[in-house]
Amino acid sequence: MSNTPKNATSRRKRVLVAEDDPAIAALLQRALTKEYDVVVAEDGPTAVAKAALEPYPEVVLLDIMMPGIDGFGVADRLRMMPPLKRVPILFITARDAPMDVVKGIQHGARSYITKPFKLDDVLNKVRKAAGG
């Protein structure tokens, strides 16, 4: 029997993964679930809606090319919500042109990860953004 309190999982930090590729979303969810509560959104509007629900995410992993609202638009909407104004956003995308990176930073990215990515690199950046 574990000595972990029943509500220990409710204290885990929450990560929102907004990714329209089901295989990548599943990979990230599987890897992150070991340390975080993970919420997955498959498109921009769903990402905005899920981010607005309490408990709010402490980190958002955000694809740029998604249906409905792209990642830049999602980031802009999150920045307009007072509880999410300062949530770290990590863009994770196939768009690797220098201007895309600049645009990501202009839209509030804490980090800009290009696909294909190394899972350990993503996990380390999430840990750093989550504060440990």
C-alpha cells in the first residue's frame, strides 16, 4: 500500500498539449503523464476552451499548424485571459524558418521546438517551464 495521499495527483502540475497529429499527441501525453496531469486538444478552439477550465495549465505545448485557430492565434487568446497571461507556452512545430521562430517569440513563446524533436529535450523544457 502506498503512503501517497489520495489527493496527491490533484497537486500535480497540469500541461495542455495542443497537437492535431494523433500520434504525436499520444507520444507527448504518454511521456508527460509520468510527471504531470495532461490535457490534450486536437485543434485551436478546443485548446482555448480547455485552457480556460480550472485547474488552469501551468505549461502549454502548442503546435502552430492546427485546424480552427492556429497556434499563434491560440497563444494570443491565452494572453488575453488573466489567469493564463503568464503561462509558459512552448511551441512545438514543423515550421523551422527563422521568421517562424521570431513570430513564435513575438506571440509569447518561452521555447520553440521543431519537429522532429527529441523527447528528452521536450521533457526537459517542460520541466524548466513548469518550475522544476
